[in-house]
Amino acid sequence: MKQERNDIIQLDFSEEMRTSYRDYSVSVIIARALPDVRDGLKPVQRRILYAMSELNLAPKKPHRKSARIVGDTMGKFHPHGDSSIYDALVHMTEDYSLSIPLVDGHGNFGSIDGDGAAAMRYTEARLSEGAMTLLEHLDDGLVEFIPNFDDSEKEPTVLPAMLPNLLINGTTGIAVGMATNIPPHNPVEVIDGAIALMHDPYLSTNELMALIPGPDFPTGGTVINASDLRTLYDTGEGRIRIRAKAEIENGEYGRKNIVITEIPFTVAGSKSRLVESLVNVMRDKVFDEISDIRDESSKEGIRIVIEVKKDRDPENLLNGLYKKTAMEDTYSANFLAVKNKQPMLFTLKTLLQEFIDFQEELYTKEYRHLLAKAQARLEIVGGLIRAVDVIDVIIEVLRGSTSIRQARTCLMCGDITDIRFKTPEASKIAATFDFTERQADAILSMQLSKLIGLEILRLHEENDDLVKKIKQYEKILGKKSELYKVIEQQLLVFRDRFAQARKTVITDLNAKEYIVEEKIEDLYVLIDRFGYTKAIDASTYQKTQEETLREFSHIVRMKSNDRLCLFTAEGNLHQLKVAAIPRTRVREKGTLLQTLTKVGQENILLYIPFEQLFESQLLFVTKNGLIKQVSGIEFDTSRTVITTTKLEPGDTLCGISALSAAEVLSGHRKVILLTEKGLSLGFALEEVPELKKTSKGVKAIALEKNDSVAYATAVSDKAETFSFEGKEYSARKVRNRKRGAKGQNAAL
């Protein structure tokens, strides 16, 4: 008899998926992507700094190999792969990303151009002065420590950061369903704002912005929408328009040069992208005022030179470059951080208030620790001073005791049982002893040198000093205003240590438009059977005789701002801007496609404008009989060459059809396949699944040995014929079968 199993748990699939995804989301948000509002660090950054602290890599210590730091971090605290840890380490060294770098790197840690860092085995690192403000007092019990992933080590849940790191250095991170993007700010301004808010917790956003006017990006630049920053700081969300700083200098032969000296923060770490965008507008002749572009940047700073042609207006060109290139960009700010293990959106004021509250918590714990330490020491010093006055009796107690325990009991309780004294007076005094346990231990371990007169004087001085400190600590802990004075004093020290002049200019600027506006017109691209290509305008096309137009194997109507998409049998898409196609007369030869694109010797199956492609559904069929539909949206890319489908070794595309949404949805289209051996097969278009461009497709026809698909098309189910290589075939006599069946003899 079959026994029932009792270890099977039945769960609702949708509920299990919901629960698992929620757990995953929380894990990504809390443990990976978003910073803690208190220290401004993500878990991987916090663990790197703590691991470096454990390795004693202080700013004045020698650098240590990055591989060692990454290894310790991964092995002890962050078991998520060495590359992510090293990337985070590299980011914390970047002075073009952070206002105060947290790691001092030695070696090739990349550049503002976008060059990657050298492998971790080649680079070295240590903590910076900025990192020490986050790590000081880590061993004083100010923050909670929890077990690491395997319970073999302890790690802090947060660092005792005494600097508003989150606002000063900013952060960026993408979680599940949310993201954070906090811009860096000037350290002096942020500290001034925090101090002002401590003095007056009812400060308005406008009053805070008098001290913190806006972000201060390490790369400088100019924020040109100062009026929008109020909304950002009020709500925690907003857009910052930032543009490069440029100067107009005199060049050779009476020309003018536009010199870029500061770049937008959005291209920091990829300056080459900015230079590339400038080169593209020059190559595509978007602006015909540009003569040459040079990147003369060095260790002294950014210097990108744009040579302007003689007798051209550089100011007008500069306005156009701001509009068309990465010289002006938008930074989408979002003040999202984690508080009490929950993601929350903060404003400028609430971020500063969270820092102040955290400082109040840290300094309260610190002074409680100092108070307890001073009280404990005062207890010991007081006991030693008392002991000095009766040192002769204590010596008799020690000499007359048979064990340390007996002597300690006598000192603490006055128990003189079984202790031999030389004089009755000594025993009477010993019977009055009531030292505390700490005092008794200190007396028992006291050195004879402490009996020197000078040492006794020092004990009295220490006692007086401890009494003063205890009164001071109690005063600080008893009144919030006194605690704030201590916090302010430390912040002012940091303010002087990390002071730096503002780099980013904050202003309101009405963007000027480039005076030459782009005209959008209808064009016809003509391609002959040899691949020679040219473009003509609509009026010229309408005047051209039909006999002349028959000479061209492909005629594509397009907009002047569109791009021509070429799909090849080799599974590639080549894109060509219409502006790059020469505008000529109909009778002129034109330019080879191979010259304008990288198509080479590939066999082009489809010519289509991107505007039409974006709204179309593409039907792909390969020679091995695989088929699929792909949405045209999949091919929305700025790259000039991409892969359109995944092909098996030896396979190629034999047919690509572009179908409109109406044709696909009508349900009145069918697919016809024709093989090399003359077999044909037809089936409804709706049977073909829509897949991603990276997929191979599904089987469309069962091919015989040594046979392959020669042609594929999608026609109306009412179509009478279809043509291939100059021959007409009857669409009516094609046997309709299910997709994947064998074909029948094609009727001519």
C-alpha cells in the first residue's frame, strides 16, 4: 500500500513568488544599493573602510595592496565577488566624483577620461583623512556591532561618522523599484548649514539655501537653473541642469577658439564621451563653423579646444554646442536613503537634521563613556590616596595574610580574621577598612614607587583633574545646548581641515538657441543594384521620369532627420543617418553604401527608415527553417551596428519582412516559405511567436536532407501570387499546414 508523505508543503505559487520577490527587493535596498542616512555609506563601502581600519591602514601608514584589502573585505564581511568590492574601492579614490575622497590610492586608479583602473594586484591603497572622520571612536562602543555572514567576525551596522558624508560626497544607487542620486556639496557650506540648524531647528529651506546655495560638483561647471533648486531641496526630488565652463580665446590667423575648462559632473569618469559628441557634430557637419577639435587636457586640468573658422560667431556656436552635445546635461537628483532599515525620501533640512540627531546620539554615548571612565578612575585614585595615608597598616595586612584573597577581603570588609599584626593599633585601623573592589585591586597591584612624595602629589593633581572632568561631562550630558557646543566645536575643526573653495557656479540662465534651426523635409534615398546611394528632395523625385527611377533597385522615402536601417542576411543591422548620405542630382552616380557604412560584403535583405521600423513588427526566417517575430522597438539604439538575431553556426537569414501593426493585428496575413528544392508551406502569421532579438526563433518547416529555405514572405490570405527571383508562384496552391510541417511541391 502506498504511504502518504508528510514532508510535502503545499504553497500558493503566486503568494510564494510575491513573498520571495519582496524579500529579494528588501535585500537589494538595504544590503546593497542604498546608503544609510547616518554615515552616507552603502554596505560594501562601509565594509571596505572597516576592513582597512582593521588592517591599520591609517593615512600616515604605508599603502597596502588593493588585492589584500579586497580579500579581507570579501572573506570577512562581504562575500559578493571581488570585482564589485574593487569597483567600490576605486570609486572612493576618485577626486572627480567625491568632494572628500575616502581612500588614498597609489597607482593607476583610472582617470576622468574613462580609463579603467589597473588590476587590484598592481594598485595600493590606504585610508584618507576624510575616512578617519567616519572611523574615529569606533572602539568606544558608540555603534552597534553584529555578527558577519558566517558568525566568525563582528562588523559595525554603521560607522560613527562625525562628518555629514552623505551630503558632502553624495551617492548614487539603483535598487528594486527605486533609486538614489544625491549630488555632492561643498564641505564648508554643509557644515555651516548643520551648525545653523543646531542653533535654530526652525530654519526654512530659503534660510538654509543662503548657506548651501546648491550642489558643488568636484568637476566644477555651472548650474543654470538655480530657481529650480528650491523645489529639489524642499521635496528631495528635482533636476539640475549643468553645463561645461567654456572660454573664448584668440587663436592663430585671427581665428577664435572655444576652450572648455570644466565639464559637467554627468560625464565625470567618461570625459571621452564629451569629446566624442563634439567630434560627431563636427564630422556630421551639424555645425559648419568648427575647424578642428583637440583635447589638450593634462594633470593641470581640463582643456578641450574647439577651433572656430574665421569670421564665424563663436558665441553662437557655443550656444549650439550646449544644445547638441554633452556640454550641457541634466542631473536627476533624488534624496533617497535608508533610515531604520526603511528607504525614505529626505529633503535638505531633514538630511541635515538626521546628521544632527546622529551626532547627538554619538556624542551622548561618548561622554557617557568618558564619564563612566573618569568616575571609575576617580574611585581608584581616591582609594590610592586613602591607602597612602595608612600605607603602614596595609603593609602589615599584606605581610600578615596567607593569601591575596584574605588581604582583599580585609581591605574591602575590614575582616582581620587570621591576619597577624605587629601592633594592636594596626589591627584596629585594619578593621575599619571599607575600600571598594576596584580600589582594593589597585592597592594590591600598586608599585612601591607610588609612595614617592612626587608620585603622591601627582595622585592629588589627578584627583582634582578628574573631579573637574566629571563636572564638565555631567554638564554636557545634562543640557542639550552644552552638547551642541561640543559638536559645533568638532565640526569647526573639520570645517578648517577640509575647507575648499566652491567650484560650481550657481546661476539662472536663459539658454540661447542656435540661430540656425534644423529643417525637417521629405527625402528619397535611391540605391542602384551596385550599391551606389544618393538622396534627392521630394520635388526632384516628383519631376523624375518613371523610366529613370526603374534604374534603382531600392527607393526609400524618409525624413531628413531619420536614419536608414539596413538588415543583412548575416544577422546584423547597420544604421546610417540620412544627413550622411550625399544630396545629388538624379543622374549623378552617388556614393557606395560600403563607403558610408560598415556593411562590407554582407547581403542586405531589407532597407527601412527607422521611423517606420519603430512602429513595425519584423518577421525573421533563416535558411535552416527557424522563424520569429520581433518588435521594431527592440532596435532603438544609437549604435551604428548591432546584431539583430542569434544564428546557429552556418545559418543565415533568407527573409526579413516589415509588417505594420494593422497587418499583424488583422489576422488576415499568412507566411509562405519556399525551399531550394521547390517545396512550399503556408501558415497563419498569428502562429509565429513574438520573441526577443537575441533569441534563435522556433521551427517553421521540417526540411528534407540537403534542403534549405530559399525565400520567405508574409502576404494577405487573399493574395493570388507571390514572386521570387523573377518567377511567379501561385499563393493559392500553397498547401496550408501547421508551422513545422513538411512542404508540398510549389505550384508555378
